[in-house]
Amino acid sequence: MKLSAKVEYGVRAMAVLAIYYQSGPLPLREIAEQEIISLKFLEQIFPDLRRAGLVHSTRGSRGGYMLSRPPSEIRVGDIVRAVEGPITPVDCLSEINSSDCCHRKSNCLTRQVWEKLRDRINDVLDEVSLNELVEIKPVESLS
Amino acid sequence: MKLSAKVEYGVRAMAVLAIYYQSGPLPLREIAEQEIISLKFLEQIFPDLRRAGLVHSTRGSRGGYMLSRPPSEIRVGDIVRAVEGPITPVDCLSEINSSDCCHRKSNCLTRQVWEKLRDRINDVLDEVSLNELVEIKPVESLS
DNA sequence: CAATACCCGAGCATTTTTGTCGGGATTGAA
DNA sequence: TTCAATCCCGACAAAAATGCTCGGGTATTG
């Protein structure tokens, strides 16, 4: 039940892009330095984000990446799904294998839990947008 | 964001034990046959469940496993945590590594999401108990 | 043209997963 | 008392996934 390093780095990188929103394209080298992430690894992650339409890339000198939408319109869930693919707690829930997963009665019994789990995970990840992540939180006075 | 096969098998095996609750100890061989799971692999999973106090084992001939509590008092979350350990979406949240994970500012920013995610996952897994899993659901007439 | 970036895919070492294998200890029953 | 069933334990191994690295390409700017 772990997220991959790619996802973690992806979200952190997108948080940086959110901070520099509307400052023109930011090169990956910059993000790599700030976040101490391998540049080559970041280069592997960003095509996924681009294909998902979350960032826009500019090639060549003075190029880089920028968010393709305001931070308020990008949810953490968008990033996670872009980098890792759809959330599937068990293989049985992926559309490819769903046809032949209910041989055993207990599979059908447990399936409802995994579906609920998947939906809730997506919910909580979609509740938080990039701007909420980046904006300074007020200190909670009393809990 | 996947659960391991161990967890999936563990929950299915516990569902079988729930069905046979109060029928005396059920040998792993029986569960293995019903669920088409390798006996030897099940033997690897059940010590975890026993150490977590979820099942009671009887050794020797006519031995086997039985739930140590009524199915209503065993939650899916108990099983998952027994087999996989505590839910930690990112390593930064495990107590071992938590001390040195906030060098980068963005780590602290993203941390709140992962904490929320962890809590919600535990919540949804703890909402469902074994008897809810096993009891026949009424067909939904209209959705 | 030279420097700066993004872009692409192959390779690769490590770790994790998913089991297998062989046996030992314990018990109930014939 | 013997035997078969069962849990118990640890080592090992194959396969998959992870987390990168490497070596180039290609577009763009100054």
C-alpha cells in the first residue's frame, strides 16, 4: 500500500511549478536542484504529466515546464493517476482482469471492500488541489 | 498503490474462517483447496494473523485455525495491518524515517496529503468487519 | 553554431514479491 | 505405540517491480 517514488517526486515537482506559476517555463534542472531529485529521473516522470495535459513544455534554450492550468484546477489525484495509472488496490479491479476474477465465491465477497477502498482513495486525493498544497496554512490555535 | 497478494489471500482466508465460525478448527489445507491458494503460502501468512491475535491455532491431528473473536469484532483493517504492517503511503510517514524527511520544504507541504490519505485508508478498512463481508447482501432494487 | 533544454528508449542493480522446499514439533486416533 | 494430520520454521529461488543511470537524439534560442 505504498505510492512509488515517481509519484512522490511528481507531486513535489508539481508543487514547485505551482509556486512559480506564471513566471514562465521552469527547467527541470531547477526543480531537480531544489528538490534534490535526479534530473534524469525527473525527465522520465514529466512526459507522463505532459501526456495527461497537466503541464506544458517548451523546448530549447530558456525552455522548461509550466502548469497548463491554474494550481487551483489541478488536484493531487490528477498527478497520481497521471504517473501511476488508475488506482487499483487489487488486480481484480482492473478492467483487463475483471472478467475472470470471480471464480471463488470469496472473491466476490471481498471485492466490495476493494472497490470502496479504491473510491475513497481517489476521493481524498481529489480533495486537495495544488494551490491548497502550496499556500501557507494558518496555525491551528486550538485542536 | 496496490495491496500484496498476501493481504488479498489473507482476507479471503479469514472470510472462509468467518463462514465456518464455531465449527471447530479448520485446517489450512481446507482453505487452500476452497480458495485455490498454495498451502505453503498460506502457512506463511497465518503466523502473522496469529501473532496479531486474530486467529487461534490448534496443532496436531484434527487441528487447524479458528477466529479468536466473533466475525463482527474483526475488521478488514486488522487483517491488512497484521499481514502488511502499518499503512504508510510514503516512507516519510513511517516512524523510522520521519526524523529526516523534511529537509526540502516541499516535503512538508506534501506530507499533509499523505497523512490524510493514510488516515482515510485506515478508516475505510476499519469500517468493514468480517461478518459484513460474509453476510448475504440484499439485491439493490433501484440505484 | 553553440548552448540549453526537452525527448526517447535501453540497460541495470537492487529490492520486493511470491512463492517452493525440506524438514521438525505436536497432537489425536487407530 | 504407531501413524497420519497439522501447525511451525527457516532457507532458498524465480520473477517482477523499483529506482534509477546512460547515451544519445531533437527542437529552440541567442
